[in-house]
Amino acid sequence: MKSAQLQIRVTLAEKAQIERAARQAGLGMSAYVLGKLLPGRSAQWRAHLRDILQADDRRIPLAAFSHWLANLAAGELASAIEARPPAGLPEQLANTVAAMVEHVCAQSGENPPAWTREIPPLAQPAFGSALTSLRLHLLRNSPAAFRRRNLFVDTVVGGQV
């Protein structure tokens, strides 16, 4: 939890430059400046997303991302996930990342970042298993964040199959 405030003085031109850079990064000014000075969790966020995008088989980097999300302390969550994922994520992957973030936010009582609302849910349902005999189970047991996005899974953030 953030419990202190820091104020710095900058010129109007410097402030405008920081605002532009933060907007281009998809961040608020505070998150942008803190990310530059204390990259920690936000750098890990970007690294996980990069690993997921570059993988031929996304299951392993998604599991690592899930583990990382589940182990963020409540005070770290908001700043770690504030930056929007890179443009051009495949639709199902964008929804999976958004659902994972929304699920963790709901568990910790945090509001999900604004970028999650910009990702429209899938038009067609996607199931975590090709076995049709599991579909009823997945439909009934998927967490709300995943169901809202038309994703039906058996395990969620932090879980292993």
C-alpha cells in the first residue's frame, strides 16, 4: 500500500514532456516516473508479456505469468499491471491476460486497470479443454472474470493443472 507522497518541481516544458511520454507508454504520470526510477515489477510485467508473445507454446510462459501474478503483494499489484499489454496481441491471448489480471484484482479488492475494459470479450466461447465431456464443468466452474470474456477454464491464476 502506498503510504507516502513525493513532490518534485519541474518546468512546464518538462511536465509536458513527461505527460507525453507517459501517454505514449499508456501510463499515468506517477506510474511512468516510478517505472523509470524503480522498474522492478513493471519491468517484470513487460518481460512476462514479451515471453508469452515470443513463445511457440504459450502454456509455460502463461503458467510463469500466472505464478508471478498470484504472488504479487497487494501493494505491488496496481503499479505492476498498470501498463497496457502491447498492441496486436491475438484476441484470445489478450482476453486471457485481461481475465487473469481482473481475477487477481477482484481477489485483492483492487480495481482492474483501465486497459482491461478496452479489450472486447471473445465473440465465440473458448474452452480450456478440447474434451466436450468437460464443457459443462468448465461452464459452471470458470471464475467470473473469465466467463465475462467467454473463456472457460478449469484452473486460474496461481493454479497448476
